[in-house]
Amino acid sequence: MNQNIIQPKKQCLFCIEKERNVDYKDPQTLRRFVSQRAKVLQPKRTGACTKHQRHVANAIKRARFMGLLPYVSK
């Protein structure tokens, strides 16, 4: 197997849809950026750009505080 295969870079979901801000009241979208253990995934896995990754992290923290997303998953 050739391990030097270059995969195309993932596109930022919010840049593609031309979304300006990430809404913390939309848990369905935020679940894409959270692992099974309810940890915030790194941008390498999600494909989010730096700007939107910061917005996503803040939105996840706000959603957790409001009770829309869990802090920890078993």
C-alpha cells in the first residue's frame, strides 16, 4: 500500500455555505464538530478554517452552558 497518497484538503462548512456566524442554538450542526466523548474536534478532522473553528468552539461552550449539548458523554 502506498502511504504517500495526498488527500484533498477538507473545505470549511461555513465558508462553503457563506455563513457569517455559528449559531449555538443549532445543536444538530454543532454535533458534527464534537466527538463521541463530547470533546471539540480539531480542525484537521472537521475541515473548519481557523476563524470558524474559534466560532464553533465558543458556540459549543455556550450550548453546553445552556444545556443543549452535554459536557461529557459516557
